Amino acid sequence: MNVERLYEKYGQMLMDISYRITQNRADAEEILQETFTELWNRKPTGGIVAWLKRVVVNKSLNLVRDRKNIKVEKDPPATPDGILEEKERKIIVKRALKNLPPMENAVVILKRYHGMSHREIANILDVTENNSRVILYRAMERLKEELKPYFMRGKINV
């Protein structure tokens, strides 16, 4: 197992996953570094890529969970003035994703933004495939409810 090759091949994908969950590039970079350090020290056998994804997701979720315990002043809510521009839409969706519980956030990101199957998500998050589907459904319902005031005219693509 060549850690350098694994980093070259999967580093950006893992960085993207962590960034989508943490919403912070510096945190995502640190998590990526910690993950590859852990890989070097542990040398897991079997599905290394799945192991890497699981470690990145778990570290990212733990960081988000720890942060939610710290009171942070929230951004003021955006107001719907006609049709929102794409940039505003992305900001609003990002904010809504941040408000999801960590597990729901992770499932949405892995499924919608990284195109993973429920089997892959279940393996990474250590849940059943059916549980992954239920978590995604609940997350999407929460997002629809939270985003309803902004996107009443049409379907939003989260």
C-alpha cells in the first residue's frame, strides 16, 4: 500500500467530502491530514478506500457535532426578493444543510453531491441501507420545510 499514491488518487475526493460536511477548508485539510496519518500508522487491510471515506466522514461529523455545542451567532436570514440569483440560492441551501443534524447532513452530501449509493453510505456511516434511505428522506423533508419560503415557485435542487 503506497500512501502517497492513495493521497494523489483519492485526496481531493476526500477533501471535498470533508469540506461539504464541515463547510471550512482549513478544517477539511486538517481532517484529510489526520486521516492519512492514521492510515500510515494503522495500515488497515481490506477496502482501504471505504475505510478512508468512513474515517473522513466520522472525523468531519465529530467536528461539526462538537461545534454545534458551542454557541455561534447565526447569519441573518436572507429575504426572498423576487427570484433569487444562483449565488444567493447556494448560500441559502448551504445554510439549510448546516442546520441539519450531522448524520442527515452527511447522508445528503454523500448521496446528492458525491453520488454514492445507499449501500456505500451505509458502509461508511455504519448504518443499514434502509436506515440510509430513511435518514435521506427525513433530511429532504426538513430541507423542503426550511427552504419553502425561499423557493415556493418551483422545485429546488438540493
